[in-house]
Amino acid sequence: MEYDVIIIGAGHNGLVCAAYLAKAGLKVLVLERRGVVGGAAVTEEFHPGFRNSVASYTVSLLNPKVIADLDLPRHGLRVVERRVSNFLPLPDGQYFMSAPGLTQSEVARFSSRDAMRLPEYERRLEVIADVVRALLLEQPPNLVEHGLTRGIEEALRAAQLGGRLNKLDITGKRDLLDLFTKSAGEWLDGWFDSDPVKALFGFDSIVGNFASPYTPGSAYVLLHHVFGEVNGKKGLWGHAIGGMGAITQAMAACCRERGVEIRTGVAVKELLVEQAAHIAGGVKVRETAHAHGVITDAGETLRAKAVISNLNPKLLFERIVSPDQLPADFRERIQRYKVGSGTFRMNVALSELPRFNSKPEAGDHMTAGIIIAPSLAYMDQAYDDARAHGWSREPIVEMLIPSTLDDSLAPAGRHVASLFCQHVQPQLSGGRSWDDHKEEVADLMIATVEKHAPGFAASVLGRQVLSPLDLERTFGLVGGDIMHGALSLDQLFSARPVLGHGDYRTPIAGLYMCGSGTHPGGGVTGAPGHNAAQVVARDFRRGAIR
């Protein structure tokens, strides 16, 4: 049997791409190496009676158009909002919280000047976020070397982008430049005086980013995390009832309803490539490689008119595609493609809720993202320490307790918590292996929470520990990189993953990309899958895929 499209990887972007292509009338097969769909957005039991979102852990960036187009609520998705957005316990016994209608009064407890500046900060950040948000579901202008038709098309796309950006006033244009080039620390230092205020906003700049908040370009990572919304409310974060797996299970249900075939437990070993001859005047003038299917680990050959990869670009081009099928310059740039985030992920089963020194009573702050990182200087030191030692000895920890909003995840009276920890080396230096050190680092992460919430360690009934190496082995997150590649200026928009292939197409005809290694990058957004599907469907309509 020949399919129109084979998609490698049933992570959320692969499922989104499949759903759109099936709706366009194409026959689609999705292959997933693991025994469950969802990629890093899965819910699993990690301790008897305790379930949690194993890797990705919170909702905000999932695009509302994707939710609507795939009718995810009808397929079982329900997202509830955090009652408090973020909670920052401080070493001196104070705390700082953010939530709609609350943040400004909280800021005023630390700095009246910062409280006065907050509305303008939020307004100007949202202006830029709105501009970039509008680009999330669009194919970036692509640099092309040949072809008048394609060249005109891309020039028009670039002109439309330029027109949109030109609508910003001069302040907006300057802010846009700053947010794409400066560090988050420099940006925030220009706005605020108080360390806790800058810490809470600056935390987003190092999420999934092995960098200091003072690393140039980290301001964009901060911006990337403010694109989101929950239930139509911008800037909020929430939880999917049933965990992140509820999102991908709803997507899979939509796919099956539209006729997509999904196979789990099927790993792809090799891309099936054939050479197509181009004839001019009865003479063969050149040959081009064309993807016509895949070969699985089990040796099965599956044919399709097009193949779409939801993998990290390095996995695709260094393990699935034969190097001799790629142009030398493209191959070299993929080798230098920057991957690896400082992420160490844990799930813990708790006998009770933690009691923080700064706010010991139970309350809405338990639904928040609980951030242990009291200042930008603390984050900067954590990065330097990790680079020197392998992991920060005073790490950054974000803890979420989703069972405060979803009692289906734990037995009555018990709770589950996600610990999203920074900074650790993606690959340990000195020939060390994460297999030998991950339990030691896990103990450190628990002890870091214990400093702010005495008794936390004793409440841990069980834990799941995922080092960067575990994240790579299990989910294909190379170097533990949750973004499928650094969100640096040279790896964004038209240059993601490589300039000249920012349009979801690859150097091999019929081979496309739809994962987070393409525009607009990481997070559970569905945007890369949406955008890639539009490109592939258009190529089918034009007859570019036969």
C-alpha cells in the first residue's frame, strides 16, 4: 500500500500535521517509535497510583486556532487556569506572586517605582508579542536560489512581513530590536529595580535555555514564553485535565476520526530515497533525490509520495538521512546546529502539600508555577556553576502541583508535583555519564525545595528522574533540548533550522519537517505542524509532489 504522506513521530506537531493533511483529503500514516502517541506531551503512571505529565508539563502556548480546527474540546480536552500564575518564595521569608489583578500590588510591596512602571512594561511587551504572535501560523519568507516563480512568491511574503513590522511606531521597532538581540537581564534591568520582580519575569528567559539571563538573545526566549493564552485569556498558564497526554490523545482521536492511520512501536531506520532524472531535449541534464518512503527498524518498507519528519533536525539528518543525499554546506550546518538545554526533569509523588516558610498555609499559590530562583544574579551564578561543575549546586527549580487542580492524578489526599530544574550540562564534561550522577542531582533538587519548604523531602513517596540523557533516549530530545534547538537569532524564523530551508522543505524533494526545530520553535504549540501541513498540501495541489 502506498500512502500520500508518512509522518515520522507522533508527537503533538506530527499529529497536528496529520490531522490537517487528512482533512485536505490525503492518505496519511503516522509512525511512532514509542508504544504511546504524544512524544514529550504524555501522561503516565510513574509511581503506583500516581500519574503525571512526564516531560512537558503545563499549557499556554497551544495555539487557539489548532484547538479549534482539530475540535480538541469535543475530543476530550479541558484546560483549567492556574489560580495564581507564579509564586516566588524568597530566602528572607518573603514571597512574590503574580496573577491577573494581583501582580501590581505584589510588585508595590517591593518597589513603588516598579509598580508604577509595570503597566507600561506589560503594554509594550504585549505590543511586540502581538506582532510576533501573528507570525506563528505563517510560513516564513524563504531564501531561494533558483526559480522565478518561487522567488517572486518569497519576495511577496517578505514584503508582507515588512509591511506588518512597519506598522509599529518607533518605540515598538526599538523594543523589537532589543527583544531579539539583548539579554533578558539587560532588558529587565532597564525597567525594574527589585530583584524578585526581575527574577519572576526573567525566569522565562532560561526555561529550556542553557544560558544566563545575561546571555545576549535570551530576551527573545522571555518573549517566546509570553505568546500564550488559556481559554481565550492572553498571558495565562493552565493545566490539561488528565495531564499533557490529554492534549495528544485528543489530537490522536481527531486524526483517527479523519482517517489517519497511526502505528506505535514502529521506529524508522532509514529514509527511502530515489533519484529522479530531469530530461531536457531528450537528454538527462541532472538528477535529484526524492523521498519515497521509509524503512523501519524491522526492515519493512513503507512507500509514500512525501515524508514529513517531526524529529529534531539533528536526528533526522544525522541518523535517518544518508549523508551523501545532502549538500555539503547544509550537512555541515546541521552538524553545528545548536541543541542542548540545561533541563533536568523530575516527577514526585507526595504524601501532602509542601509548606513554604514564606507562606505555609494551603492556598491558591499551590496552583502556581513555584519558582526557586530569587534573583537574576542567582540564575547567572547557576549557569556559571553548571558550566564549571556539570550542574549548579544552587539550582533553579520550578515546581508545579497539578493535582491541586486535577484530583484524577493522585489518590485522595495525596499529590503529584512536576520539578522542572535548571541548570545542568546537556552532556557532562570529563567523560562522566548522567547515568552515574542523576540520583545525586535529584537529591540536590529535592534539597533545594526543602530549604524553602521544610518537610518536603519526607513527603516524597516516590520519584521519576529524567536527566538530559534520559530525555534524549526516551523522547528524542537531543541533549535534553525541549525546544529541538536553541532559540537564538541564527536559528529563528527563516533560519530555523538552516537558512534556505525555513519553509519546512528540505534539500531532498518530498521530505519535509514539521517539528519544533522549525518555525516558530519549541513549546506545545502545534504551530509547526499546522504550518508544515499548509506547505505540503499546497505542494500537492500544485503538482510538486507526484
